[in-house]
Amino acid sequence: MAYTVSSLSDQRTVPVSNSMGFHSSDREFSINSTGDASILDSIGSLFETVATDAFYPCLVDVLRKVAYFDDLAIIIFRSTKVPMFPYLELAVSTPDANTAYLQGLYTQSPWYDYCQKGGGGFKTLREVAPDGFFESSYYYKCMMPAHLKDEVAFAIQGESGAGYVICMGRTRVLPPFSKDETRQLEALTSTIRQAILSHNRLCKVAAGVTDSDGADSTSAIATKLKNIASNMLTERELEILGYLIRGYSSKGCARELDISPATERVHRKNIYQKLGVNSQSGLLARVFDTLFT
């Protein structure tokens, strides 16, 4: 089912006419992956719908002409604000996961992490996710309930620290995205970027809002992580705990923190001992109990 998410965010999309400053000179795009006339026609239609309610459905139509997907989330990440969801097409309804996501679990998303680091362009999940992602709390809490098997996304850096992510997913009933499909989607990167930025710029002008508007993030996940430790963990151990629940292995965590794998293993052993667990699965179970109950 496709809908604009008003109950989960403060995103406001206001239809305005192209007389608000969008001109044909803004509509420069190229596609190298295919000569399919229907795709080119759809791209033309996409720019005609900028700043209208038809924009996101038209955008999805363009993407599905290149590669089919049965799950879609368009997300606007802000550094200190709760994410906004201007458009969703979810294959599986997961209200508990959605609630946890907005309460702070989004900070464990590899797409959020990638945007916060200034990343952009077209990427596959495996390109941006930690090496142990499929053992992470985010995977177990968000992706597994949604039956998601694979994801690819366009990441676009906007104004005021906002990051736009168009995340296309496939559930278990579909095969993973092929190399040819990802290549063809990647060829649309500059086109999608220009369309998204033009649309959001004009919608914000019409609605009188900025990317800094909206509810403040309460950093609930970070707060609860500290509560887990009850002053038992050092600042470094809390930092490592954050990486572990996001799916980083010892090597991956050590690389991110610029420490040796041996040092990371010592910290991990201390974390396990202080929290009364003896394995990664035990750690995740302890984290789940605290964060999501």
C-alpha cells in the first residue's frame, strides 16, 4: 500500500505549480543504461510533477521501469531531528518496528550512518552496512519483521544537514538485485538527485518550512544504552557497545575507532563480563530487553 506518512512524521507536502521557479533549464538529466523510450518518457513526466502530490508515485514508476521492488521508503534524515517519511510503500506492515524506529532505532540504520558521514550516490546495502550487519539489533528488529532480503538506495545530501534516502527493498519472495539492475539504477543517480532536491526545495517554499523544523530527537537509544550500563561501562566501552549492536565485527569496530583488534577484543570481553553475558547473541538479547520493552 502506498501512502504519505502523516501519522509518523511532521512532513508536509503542499501542491504548488511550476510557476514557483522550476524551469526547463533545471531539467537536465542523462541516462546511459537504456534507450527504452518509456523510461525517458517517465523521466520527462517526473519533472513535470515536481512540487505536486503526483511526484513520488511518478518517481516510483520511473524506478520500477528499471528494476522491480516490493518495498520502498523515502526518508529525510536530519542530524538532530526525528526522520520524516514523505512516501512509503511497505510490503509488510510492522507497527512495532516502526515505533521503535522513530524512538531512536533509526540511528542504528546503515543508511542513516552513511548520510551522517556525508555519503551520497547510489549504493547497495552491502556497500554501506557493517561487516556483521546481519547479526545487528537493527537487522533483527527492523529488517527481519519486514521480510526484507535485499536493499539498494539513492542517498542525496540536501540543505541544513538533511539527507534524503530513497530505499528500495526486496522481500524474501524476490531474488536479490542483480548487477545489471544495480548498474541501470546507478545510471539514474544525477537525474534522481536533481528531481528530489527540486521537489523538496519548492515544497518547503510553498509550506514555509525548513529542514530544521519538526520534533527534536530525544536520543532515546543513546540514553537507554547508558542506562543499560548503570555506570558500569567506561566511555570507550559504551562507544564500542554502540558499534557492536549496529553489527560491526571486532575488526570493523577496531577500524572505525582506530584501535587494534586485540584492544577491541579486550574491551568486548570487559563489556560481556560487566553486563553478565557471554556471547554476541546474549548481548543483543540484553539490549533488546532494555531498548524495546
